[in-house]
Amino acid sequence: LQVPIPPPDAMETLVCALGLDIGLVGFLVGIVLIIMGTYVSSVPR
């Protein structure tokens, strides 16, 4: 089974898509952590 080597353009697109996905996930995780932090800190003890 021969795996064709993708052209450089495809590799760049793949790396860019992966970077965007990781950035988006990190962005969402940051928002969730901020919301959780403010929610926990606003609860009276």
C-alpha cells in the first residue's frame, strides 16, 4: 500500500487547520475557566 505524499499546500492547510482548532479549543477552555472562577468566587462562603 503506497501512501501518496500530500503536496506542500495540503500540508500547510492541514497545519493551519490544526492550529486553528487548538486555538479555538484553548479559547473556549479559557472562557469556561474564567466563568467558573467568577462563579465560584462570587458564591458567599
